[in-house]
Amino acid sequence: MIEVRNTEIWIGRKDSLPYKRVMNLFISSTEETEVAGTMNLSMNMGNYNRPVAITVPSPSKDIMEMFGSGLMQLPNDPGFE
């Protein structure tokens, strides 16, 4: 299970767009997994309304393959919308 312990969102004063999000996550083991620990994430956002080309590397895994169903707990995060 993933629990959000702290979250911070930086919003632009002029455009009200999100520019940075910092989260501290606590991961506890469950019956399905024996993984536990903490994760600190910092996401920078920008270049809104500009074209982006993304090439998926091969081989690749999607986020559910990497982290499993534990990610479904994230909507409990107070900053999640």
C-alpha cells in the first residue's frame, strides 16, 4: 500500500498552472508484496501547449507492470484531483 505523507504543489501566479509537485510516499508491505520503504518525488512541469513527440523504448513496461495494484491507493492523496 502507498500512503502519501506530504505533498506540495507550486502554482503559477499569472496562469494558475501547476509547475512543480513534491511528494513524500511511504510504501508498506501487504499480503501480495513484501516491499516497504519511502519514496520522495519531485515533478517539474512546464512548456504548456507546446507539441511533444514521445518514442516508447523497446522493451518497456507500463506503470501497473512496474508497481502493481498498490498505485490504486494514490487517490487518497489530499492533492490528487
